[in-house]
Amino acid sequence: MRAADVIVGCLEAHGVKRVYCVPGESYLALLDALFDSPIEIIVCRHESGAGFMAVAEAKLTGKPAVFLVSRGPGATNGSIAIHVAEQDAVPVLLIVGQVSREERGRGAFQEIDYGQFFGGMAKGVFEVFEGHKIGEIVSRSLRLACEGTPGPVIISLPEDVLSDAAGEVVPAPIPVAVAHHSAGDIARILALIDAAEKPIVVAGAVLRGAKGAAALAQFAEALRVPVAVTWKNQDIFDNASPLYAGHLGFGNPPKHRQVLASADLIIAVGTRLGDVASLNYTFPSATEPKQKLIHIYTDGEPIGKVFRADFGLVADPIAVLSELALNPKVVSSARESWRSSINDFVKGFQIFESPEPEDGVDFGRVVVSIAAQAPPNAIITTDAGNMSTWVHRHWIMTPRNTLLGAIAGAMGFGVPAAVSAGLADDTRMAIAFVGDGGALMTGQELATAMQYGAKTKIVISDNGIYGTIRTYQARLYPNRVSGTDLANPDFTAWSKSFGALVVSIALGDDVDAKVKEFLSHDGAAVLHVKSSKEALSAFTTLSALG
């Protein structure tokens, strides 16, 4: 077999169902090998779109997802997805073409040193110079992407290597090493919880999926501990639960921060506790937390990196929570009162109240209507920007939902993610929320949805500004608008040109009726919302910023 055939065999052995790509001459042999494979090739319109689709699939399935790009410009275009995969701890494999072995190191056309380029973002960068080693490297890369803290891995393939003879053996998948805990670890955690009056869980992305969500819910109910979820992970815990303590991200109001700060024990589970998850290093506070801190994660590297932990445990968070849940407790009235005080605030914060702007539709009103009418198991994807704040604040999610967003804050994620979700699971509705800025970065992937029959639903908030940047600009440089205005195309005509159904909402329209028309369409559809600038986000108005 050719090296290219071994690569495909390895992907098949690891259960890869599809690859996302923008084709290039540097890996034509690999495309040829895929011709006879059951692996589906999803041809995208831009390498960033291909990469974002892979990131979204990996988030959705918990398994490594693969995208292919050509050398040089293809690699640089796709690099944003590698940054997101690293920041979001997502297992992604990028297979990238390279100049031939003879040309390597000579500054050839489109040559890049991928070790230097990706080295600060990827868990590993492997360049293959001998075809007979390719199976070993692909299997190792797919394992590495999942082990410890998940993340991206890059394989660079000089184009002539792909045609090398590589033997007839396809390596079997390499099992991922799993850290274990002891009975003593469980006893120590239980003792710290028992000693606390106001414990709280901070739950992160490792708990994504049915098993993680179930373990978290069982633990919280058994020990009556409130649960706060990290940025863009609301779907791992029932937002209507009396144990829900809210969402840790951007824009948490002062009162919420004050209530959380009164905790005396933080149980951080399945999160690296970065700046967003810790409310900019205040919950817990760096480097000496005001509360006792238990930190449970799959990898020892983040534990103790910023915050001194009273107990750090490298283990499978799902297994630990499941065992802790076998030790139910009758808790004090003080703990129940603490739980209630947090949840009362969260319930009030979830209620939508419109400022009734006069310059366009309040986008929050649209989000609330979609949340009420969408299927209860909808997949929700969010792009970067203010429009996502209404989703995070007002969509009362449960583990039946799946929320896909770039924690790294990359614009352009929303549309490709929804296309990928629609392809990966066609039994569920995938709804993208995207601003006008993000829509014009990767919205052309609507063409990919149409080509492969994904019934993606895209909601565009069109307010003619880069809203998030305008928020900061208004705070720091009031009345000095510079570089944040947008002159947009006719999004209705633009969407129709792809062949999708288009529904538009303007000031004075019946929002619920328009949303019903949009959601009921059996195919790809775009909801174009002429949004208010004044109603800038779920947390503030433009005039309030001065």
C-alpha cells in the first residue's frame, strides 16, 4: 500500500466518519486514497471553515476530528482552528501538505516550517519523511490528541512521501492512558465537602456529553452542592435545576460575583481554571484562593499552575463524581440556604426584559422566541460577539441540548459549527447564532450545507457594527467611534443566492410568527434580524455606556 492508503486505513480504524478539507495539489494522493474509502469528504469553502467544522465535530462527539489543508496558504488559513482547539481543549488532527523532501529547507514555493509555526499551539507536530512510518505516526497522533488535556496535533506530509510504499499493515488504535483515583482520594474530598458550609462546583468541558452530565447531576443531587458551569458549557447541567449556580464567563453582574465569592469551598472539576472560568482570576483568586480549592482534572499540568489547591487530583472527573455520588448526605439548613441564595439570583437573571429600542429589533426577543419554539434537543452554536450574550443568559439549557462555541473567542465559528453539527447528527436541529461581522467571515459555508444537505438554521444579528469592540470603545473612549462601523450587504439577497429559505425580522414584525416560519422549514434556512444598536448586548445598552 501507499503511505496515503495507510493514512486512510488508520483513520477508518479509529472510527473517523468524515474529513473536512479544502483540496490542494500537495496532498492529491491522499484525496485519491479517500476515493475508495467509506470516509466522507466534506469540501469546504475556506480552510478556517474546514477547521472550525472539525473543532465542532470533536466537541459534539468527544472524539478526534480531522481536517485536511494544502501547504502554505492553506495551513495559515486553517491555523485559527488550531488556536481554538488548543484554547478549548478539543482533540483535532490537522493533516497538511508540504513541499517534497528534496525541496524541504530550500525556501520552496509555499514552504513553511510547521514545527515553528504550530509549535506554540499544538500538542505535537510531526513531519513524515519515510512512508513506512506513517501508520505509526497517525495512530500516535490520534492518541496524543485525546490524552491528558485534549488538543490539536499536526501531521506534515511532503507530497512525494504519500506515494511511498508503506507495507500492508494498518496499526490498531493505541489506547488512551487514563489516570485513576483511590478510595483515599474519595474520602479526602468528602471530608472537605463535609467541613464546608458553602461549597460550590465549577464544572468544565471535560464533563461534556451524556456520561459527564449525568455524573455531575448525580453528584450535585446526592451532596446538595450548587453547580456553576464554565464559559460556553451551560449544556452540561440543567439550567432550570434549583442547584444551578449560573454561568461563569464575560459579563457576570457584580451581585452574582458577590454571591459566588461567599463560597468557602470550590470544587473545580473538568476545567483548567483559566482566566474566563475563574472570572479573571478572582473566583478563585490568584494565586492564593480565599476559599479552599479542590481541583480535579485529567492532566496534572493545570493543577497548581495559577491557583494553590488544597487538594489536586489527576483523575477521570466523570469517574470521581460518579463515586462521590454514592455517598449522599443530609445537609444543613445553612447549606440549603446558601444554595437557594445563588439559585434565586440566577432565576431572576434568566428572565428577559426588553428595553424596547426604537432603532431596530431587540435581538434578545428573537433568542427567547427561538428557545421557546426550538426542539428540546437542539444543537446551538454561537459565534463570538455580543449577540451570543442573549443565548448564554436567556436560553434555559439542559443536557439534552448541545452548546458549541469557541471559548477562544474566534469570530467565524458559528456557521461552520452548525454545518458540521447538521452533518454529524441529522436527527437534531442545529441553530447558529452569528453577528453580521462573523457571518461575512465564514458565512459562505452555507454553500457547504446546501451541497451536502445539512438542514442548518442560521440566525444573523445585523446591527451594522462590531458590537463587542464598540462596547469596549464606548467605555474607554466615549464619543470617539473609530473602526467599528460596518456597511453590510443585503443579507436577504445574499442568503437566497445559496438556495436557502430566508426569513427577515424588522422593527414592528411579529417575532414569534417569523421564528415559527424559520424553524419549521425542512432544510437550510436563514433568519435575518435587523437588530438594534441601542440594545447592544444582554448586559447593557449603547446609551448606558455614554
